[in-house]
Amino acid sequence: MNYPEIARKLTESLALAHSPVSVSFTHSIPAGVDGFDSRVPAGCCFWEEGSLRTFATSASDHSSCAIGMYTHNLEQAPGQQEDLRDALAIFRDLGYLRDADLALIPVMNCRTEKIVYGPLAEVAAEPAVVLLFVNATQALIASEAAQQVENRVVPAMGRPACAVIPLVANTAASAISFGCCGARAYVDIFSPDISIFAIPGKKLELYTERIQKLAAANSTLTNFHRMRRAQIASGATPTVKESLASASRHTST
């Protein structure tokens, strides 16, 4: 795939404020890619950093977040396993996570040594998942693309935010994540109006083509609805054909 071109098309079609982020699972660090060189409180922090530069992480880089290590099926030391048990106990006490809920949280179905993050335009390894930081309008277009590419309604999930990656990687089908309170505390991009739309890497070209078409159609139809609203509010009685023609002329100018 021509990843720089795909990244450009996605960014321009959706008017994204941040680069699409490639997430790749590998057994070794690709040539020319550096390891991660600082400490973060949770693996979701790598998404924000990955919109800016390319780097590879190991299990130790994820060690501050036992939940993220669990969802990504990373090897846990005894101390991290204890952290996971403690976190789950706290979640149960708060009523945040019931025992029955745990089985519904996606977990990577295979184990790899490295996870590589980076801007899609600079992809260093074939992405398993591509993350888009989207507002409601952008999510609308991406979800419409999902219906056409996959012939289904795209699922939307909450906690934990990191589980959207194994969900999409395991199923090769897209999903929306509204994040979780942890991700929204750790990741500055996760402002109140932003969610994550995750695309399976194998379907990236199909999604890009449909998103381009749907973004253009949404632009024309938005003008159609706005102009029709104004026309009817003024007392006019335009036909749908007349309103659409006006909207198309407005869009072309």
C-alpha cells in the first residue's frame, strides 16, 4: 500500500487534526526504528506520541498499566500480575467492572515481542490497526464507510480504551472507542469531543476509498439540508430536486 498517500487522503477527507496512527505487532524492531526512551503511565499514551513519531515498545514500556498489558497479551512479571488483581478488585468494589464484564473485554489472540507506533505516513511495519482521532462529524463518515465495507453497524465501546486495538486486530473489523476515564486523563488529544475510530490494516484501502466518497457526499448533502431549511423557513416550497441543485452549485463554488 502507498501509506503516505492513504494518510493524506484520510486526513484531507475527514479534516483530521492529528495524523492517523499505525499500530503494528512484530517480533523484532524494524530497521531504522528506535525503541521508546521514556516512561508513561499507560499504553494509550503511545497513541498520542505515535501521531508525532515512529518508535517501538516492549512489554516493559507498558508496565505501568496492568490493564493495558492484559488487553495486549503482553508478558507480565509477578508485580504486574499483582497490579492487575488489585486494579480489578478496585473496579469491582466501585461497581465499575463486574466479574461478568471481564469476559467481554477483548484481548489480543496472539503474543508478540514488540508493538510499533507511528504516523501512518511513515509506517515502518504493516499496520494491524490504524487509529483515527475523530469528532462526531468525522465519526459519522467513518461509521458510514464501515457499513459499506463490512455490511454491518460498527460497534462502539467504552472501558478500557486500549481494548479497541485487540478487538479490531482479532476480528479484522472496525470499531469506535469512546475511551475510558484513564485514557482521557492520560492522553491530551482525548478532549471531551474526541473518540477513536479504529480501522483494520488489511482493509485500509477499502476504507480510504469509501471515506473519500462519503466525505464528498456528506458535504453536498449538508449544504442541501441547510439550504432547504432556510428556503422552507422563508416560506418557499422547493422540490427536493431544486434544493439539491442549489446545494450542488453552492458546493462547486
